[in-house]
Amino acid sequence: MNHLKAIAIAALALSTQARSAEIPTPKDGWVSWQIEAVEDAPAFCCWNWNDKFANAGACKLDGDTTGYGTRDHEKTDAARVYARFKDGKLDRLRTLAAACRVEAKSPIQALDGISTDDSARWLTGLTVGKDLQDDVLMSLGMHRGERAFATLNRLAVGDSNIETRKQAIFWLAELRGTAGADVTRKAMFGDKSAELRKHAAFAITLSKVPDVADSLIKLGNTDPEGGVRAQAWFWLANTGAPNAEQVITAALRKDPDDQVREEGIMALSQLPDERGTRALIALAEDRSLSQEQRKRAVFWLGQSESADALAYMDKVLLGNTKR
């Protein structure tokens, strides 16, 4: 048995080496290579922000900041993978638009002849800790082609770690268009985990597909868990869908879960412009609702900086004084 186990371990090691052979990685230092980016990929780079403008700045690859950002929804058709190694192990990974300027404390060796599929295969074969996992999944999301998509899909559907599944779903929804949205919707409506269904309700709002609001409305009306339904209404309001207030208000009248009704009122406060204020005032004035629901609407009006909300609060306070 021990002999068979040793053979299996050796075979696994050889398999891993074969998957990694396409990328000639160093023992120490930075390497980089260019890949084809997925269609409509955001031009991720680093920006210096002030009150009005975002100015392009070089990404400091060795710095603590690991976020990704774009300006004016800029797109790219090419990205560059930057990988730093320490004692032969991957120590840091960033994937940025090919045109993004970068700075590093040590020279960056540019690798030529790395295909996008080979890069995705190498990323798929990595074993990394939590600190690098999201960067790896984001990088796979940026890689054009079925190989990278298949890896993200597999992780989203069947990985044993729910945090890995959530991160895979996030990047599928954010970067992989209709196909990524389809995976996200399957999680929303078919996964056994309420936590994952909640996360998918958020992730679908990152997608550019046209039926995001319809998916959230269906989830809010059908999910068996109150917490998931409440999340659906919260994210629906954040989309600013034209019928969001009508749909959420209808849910307040029929949902049997007190928490869903309470969080639905809070969700209305997330509507853009003055729509949230108008919806909350309508609830506060609706005597067919319970006193607790109307008080909750007034509470969220009180949290608003809207001039109409403040005027209504003054009206309520004056009315209470007269009584």
C-alpha cells in the first residue's frame, strides 16, 4: 500500500510539473507575460484619486495595495500577468491591462511565447493560500478562452471551500459576460447553500446582462430562505430598476417573514436619486401598513440627507408637537 501511495504521489508531482512547464519561472524575482484578455475586459490599472479626477499612476507591484480599478469604464483586449517568486514559490500575482505602467523593486523579466491557454493551465495547476487565491481567480477571469472559464466554472460549482466558490462566482459575473452570468444564476436558484445564494444575488449585479433585475425579482419571490429574499430586494434597489419600488413594496405586503419586511424597507432607502425618499414617504403615509413598518420607514428617512426627507421629518416632528 505504501509503495502504491508513493507511486501516486510521484505521478501527481510529475503531472504538476507538466502543467507548470510552459512558464519558465525563476527561483526569486518578478516575471511577466502578456495574454489575450476576455472580451470587454476592464483595463485594470492603478489610479491617483482626488475630488474630481483620476490620474493614471504606476502600479507598485511590491506595495500593499492589491485592488483593481478602471477609469471611465476603459476596456482592453490584452492583459499582462506579473508573478513574483521567493524561494521557488509564487509570492505575489497581479494581472493588469497590458498598457498599465508598473514599478517593482527588482527587475521584471519579460517572458515571450507564452500562450493564453498555457498561462491559464499554469494558473489552474497552482496550489496557493488564501492570500493569493483571489488574485489567481481574477487572473483566470481575465484570460480569454474556454480553459480559464472551465476552471472557474468547476470551482464555482463544486469546490469544497465555500469562499473559493464565492470568489469564483464573483469573477465569473464580473468578467465573463453571458456565460458567467449563467453560472451565477444557476447558483442563485439551485445551490443548497443559502450563503452562496445570497452572494450570487450580489454577484449578478456586477454582470452586464440585461435581465439582472428579473433574476433578482424571481429570487426575492421564490427563495425558501428569508435572508436570501431580503438580499434580493436589497440588490434590486441598488440596480435602480424602474419597477424596483413597486416590486419591493408588494413584497412587504405579502412576505410572511418579519425580517424580510424590515430589510425590504431598508432596501428602498438604497434607490437612486429621490426615488428612495418618495417610496419611504409613501410607506410612512400608508395606514394599511402596520405601525412598526411605518415607523421603520420614518427611521430610514431620518438617515437620509435628502432635502425632501428632511422636510418630511420636520413635518412629522411638528405634527407630534401639536398632538
